[in-house]
Amino acid sequence: MSKIDDLKAKTDDQLAEELTQLKKEQFNLRFQAATNQLEKPSRVREVRRTIARIKTLQSQRAAEAAKA
């Protein structure tokens, strides 16, 4: 689970920036898949799950901030 540990070490701004980059990559991967030019099909799943991890971490931090 080193991926989630890496994400936890990042600031909110860094997470937002990485989320933006991953969404762009996901968009490009969808186009590659539609045109049968996808080199690594496993990357689609990896990107989708990383986006979910970042969103989960952001919502957890927002909930903690609301409690404080």
C-alpha cells in the first residue's frame, strides 16, 4: 500500500494537481481505447483507482477539517 502512503504525504494542492493530470490521462486513454491504439490496457484500471484514492483522501481531509 505504498501508493496511498505517497498520496497521504502530499498537500491538498498537490493532490488537486495530480487529480487534474490523471483525469486528462484518463480522457486520453479512453480515446486510445476507442481507436484501438491502447498500448497498456491495465493503465486504465490503474488510473481509475488512483483517482478514487485521491478523491477518498480529499473527502476524508474535508471531513476532518469540518470536525475541527
